[in-house]
Amino acid sequence: MSKFQFPESIASRPVYGTLEPRPGKAHLMIADAEGAEAILDLAAQDAGLMAKTHIIYIPKGTDFAEALRALEPAQFYEGPSYAASVQRIRKVLGDAHMGLQVYLAGTEGLMGQAMNEAVSAGIPASAIQTEHRGSIARRMQCVHCKGITEDVTTDPFVCSHCGLNLFVRDHYSRRLAAFQGVCIDAEDPGNVPAPVELYK
Amino acid sequence: MSAAPQKAKAGAEKIAVTVSAVVPLNDLVTRFEFTRTDGADFPPFSAGAHTVVEMRDGDRTRLNPYSLMSDPADRSIYAISVRRDDQGRGGSLFMHTNVKVGDQMTLTYPVNLFPLDLRAKKHVFFAGGIGITPFKAMIAQLEQSNGNWELHYACRTPALGTYADELAEKYANKVHIYYDDQSQAIPLEDLLDGQPLGTHIYVCGPAGMIDWVHATATAHGWPSENVHSEEFLAPQPGKPFEVRLCQSDITIQVGEHESLLEAMERCGVDAPFLCRGGACGQCETDVVEADGEFVHRDHWLDDEDHASGKKIMPCVSRFIGKTLVLDR
């Protein structure tokens, strides 16, 4: 199974649900890696759903793409990365009308960034469904140099931009779709605890 | 605690006004315009706000909420349009028959329970009958900022189409009127189809119309956050009942034709309120003890609260039974 139960945390930390079919004129599903499993589960609940669905999928090295294609969605796009897919996401949202349902599934980084696109297109955040699947890696912002480090799995970690040792916080920015990383050895440089895997 | 000063009395702050114009618009609707008695400007209001009008009807004080329908940019007047309800509790009838130019009256500061969502990419208004009033102010406000809006307005007949001609003439491309007597109806499903992402809809009119718009929008996949409505309920008469108010340490009788809130006020209890129509939540009161049945009529509490028997909205809800003790 690709599901993970996140421990309870501060109010800033996003919480994710389970995708369910909702009435709508059109459906946009954006997923990466194991997020495909959430879409497969969703499609199994409503046979009519896929005829009105556009799937944007980023495999990240997994092999779910064929299974998604077999659902016969109205449109299917497979992108090499989120950055490569974001143009299409913006175009689809820009052309969309009220009655569109948005479903996001997969990693926190993908869901957070796609959520931002959907909200700035005019959909309220509370009307967008999310389901976490797969990697628990986080998209982190270094609060010192503002650089983003993707797919962080240990705490502390080294900023991929400025090289500081950063402590992984649950403090989350919806605007940046990233958690905040704060220098862990500012007062005693070099005194860095050994990195441990997140949630261990 | 907020820094706001504690108010001495319940309800919004009050403004002494003079009736400056009484303009009959058709058989049922009359516009009343007010200026401030002290000659100053009115406080600014945002479109969709209402004011509670205090009417001195003999030894009875009537307090009715009405949407402000004047241009929010014009601070020299406040205006309301009142539909006469011959079967109602008498507030609108009092306005129509007793209020004359030059009369001194009292209004409350505006309270907005039906604001525009200014993040919207487009605003679509659905009005039924006298439900046109808040949209008059909203249209004036949006025109100032070149806002994207359209109005769909259902009236019974051309003769009773309050402001219909005026609006249709001024905004010919944005205003659509539907007359019941010509079997015209708002094509709601078509109108919900194809609206740009980020459109918000607003409905004001009879309860059936409000429910219809909410239900149809939900079925078409509209988020509830994008669907706004306002309906003020008038308190309905019911069997008299007795209530014990334990904070005030008195037992009061609620008459057939008065609300629980009005009965409290008559007995000198300073109970909080803003809208007096079951919408704002200000008068929510905890139930200490109850042996009987609640008649909940508000739009504020959810079904769970209604079923719990722990809360009541005294502005519109009643009680049938032996004992009711409230924490007031």
C-alpha cells in the first residue's frame, strides 16, 4: 500500500483526504507517481467519470501510466516533471468553466503546487480534493536563501542552494507550496545532529 | 479580547435620521430615503449590507431589517425599498401608512451578512421580486470599479417589476428580466453552464428560489463557497409559552404574535441581536433546561445543533412544552 498516516501536527500543516467522485461538468485529475493508485481507486467508484476527465500524470519513474491510459479518460497527458507539466495545467484551468472538479493525488510537493494553480484560477481551496500517496518526501524552502530543495527525506538536510544545514519544520507556506527549513547550527556552527529519516 | 470597546446596549450602534423622501414605486413597493438628523455623512457601507429600522408604533417598538439599496458611494443618504406585506406582522404596513417626509426615525449602523466576494472573476445575481434591493447597491459598487457582473431578475408582472425598467435601460447588456405573467423563467441550468472559473453567484428572493439555486448549483458541481444567498425570516406567530431566564432571574411570557427576542426586550432584558431574521448568529442562546419541543426556524445553527436541544435563536425560533430555561 502507498498510504501513510501523517502524525497530528500544527494548524499550518496541510491535511489530505480520500478522493471521492463528485458531480461536475468536467474533471481534472493531477497526480504523480503512486498518486495514480488514488485515481485508479476513484475510477472504480464511478464508471461514468472518465468520459469527462482530463488526467495530467507525472510518473517519476513508476509504471502506472499504462493502467491510467487503460481507464480511457477523455484526455491523458504524461509529463516528464511537474515543471514541464505546469504550462498545460495553466492552459486547462484557464479554459475551464464552473462545474470543474479538481482532484490532486501523490506527493505533497505536487499537490501543493497544483493546488496553488487551481486556487489562483478561482477555485476555493476547500473545494479541491487531495489524497496523499507514495513518497513522504517534502518540498522545502530554505528560509535563509529562499532556495527550494525538492524531495527532502531526512531531517536535518543540506540546502541544495546555499549549503546550510536545515531543520525540517511543519510550518508550511501555501503560497510557496513548501515547508520551511531553518538553519540548525546557527549558534554553534558545525554542531549538526546526524540526519534521520522523516517520521522515524 | 479584542481592542473594541464593549458596547453598552445590544444591537449595532444607532443613527438618528430624518425621512427625506418617500417614493412609491408601484402598488406594493415604496422607497424611503433618510438623511442624518445631525447633518453629517453616513458611515460608509459595503454593498449587501442591511440596516435595522426602529419604528415607534404606539407603545410598541418594531425593529425590521432592510437591505440598503442606495449607492454606497453616496454618503449623504441611506435608502431602503419596502414591499408592503398585508399578511405580515405589520412592520412594512407601518412604513407604508405612517412614515412621512420629515419624520424622525432611528436606524442601526449597517451590518453586512451578504457581501460581494471581491476575489470573484465574475458576479452573477439572481433576484426574485423585492430581493432586487441588495443588488441595486452591489451593481452601483461594481460599476465604480468596472466589475464584471450580470443580473437575472424574476418579477411577477411588468407593473410590479421594482426598478426593472430603470436597470434594463441603464445596463441593457447586463440585465435580464423575466416576467411570471408572460411565463418567462430564469434559465438557471443554462446560466450555470459555461461560466468562467472563479464566477460567484448571489441569490436574494423567496425561500423556494434560494433553495432552487443552491441545489441546482451543487448538482452542477459548483463549490458552496461560490454560491451566496440572503433571506431574512420574519418571526412567525405561535402558541404563547413561558421561559425562565436564569441570568436575569426572571420568568417571562412570550405572546402569540411576538418573538422570544421581542418578549425579552419587552421585559427589559438586554439580549444581543443584529439581523433579527435568523441569519447573523448574534442572538444565539444556550438552553439550560428544556422539557418540550423546539420550533427551530433559523439559518444559523446546523442540523446537529437543532437536534441537540442545547441552543436556540430567539429572533425567529419558538418552543412548545412545559419548561424552558435559558442562559440569558
